[in-house]
Amino acid sequence: MTPDAPLPEVGETVAITTADSEPWLLVCTVHEDAQAVTGVLVADLADETVCASRN
């Protein structure tokens, strides 16, 4: 996300460009007043899904 870009919608994936590896974030909530989003790193989501299926 860049400062001038519109906020993404819930369910979109975006690259975190402030990190060196530009990890992907699955957007879970959008906070328009604060111009911020929260979400789950896609890499973490895949790891948690794999771990959960092993049980």
C-alpha cells in the first residue's frame, strides 16, 4: 500500500512494501478513520492451516 492508494477491501491480498521481503497480507479489517488495515500474513495462514490439518 502506498500513501496515495485507496484502502484495500476485506479479502484482498496486498504486499507490505515497507518490509524488505514484501510479504503478502490478507486484509481482515479496514479502519478508514485511521487509514489502516489489519490482516494475516499469507505465509502464516498457510502454516497454521497445515498445522491444523495434522491434528
